[in-house]
Amino acid sequence: MTLKQQADRAQKSLYRPENQVFLATLRAVRTRAGLTQRDLADRLGRTQNYVTAAERGVIRLDGLQIRDWCQECGVGLTDWAKEIEDLLADVTPRRTRPRRSRE
């Protein structure tokens, strides 16, 4: 692994370019469901500011919050994750892992 690759990997995810794909996907899931930020906020029992902040990356969602987001938008969590993986594959090269020896 090159020094640049190591530095990119060590960089906080908030500042990595892939984070923009993550945020765009959150917005896309909501808009494809035909929901406004207020609609989704009401379904989640949150404020519109919460949805806005999440979509802008001001606040970070944990796994359960992402699951709730997906459910309220009518999307399975694994479908959402697959969408992100597909988009990231177009944006970033895959990292290679060292092969394990079979013993």
C-alpha cells in the first residue's frame, strides 16, 4: 500500500470523498419515496432540522438510525447498503486484502 493510500485510509470518514456518496444516497432514498424532509422527520419522530443535518453530514447517524431512515422510506437496509457499495465501486478503487494462507 502506498503512503497516499495509507493516508486516505486513515483520514476521518467525514472528510473522505466517499462520504458525499453516503449523504447523497440518504437524500435519494427519501426523495424516491416521495417524502419531504418534514414528512420523514414526522415519521421518525424528529425535527426537520434533524433530517437536514443528517443529509448535510452535520450529524452522523448510527446503524439503527440508518435502519429507521430506510424503513420509513420503504427501503430495506441491505438494499440501501448495496446501492452505496455499487456507487462507491464507480468512485473509488477496491482495496485489496492480503490472502490468507490455507493451513
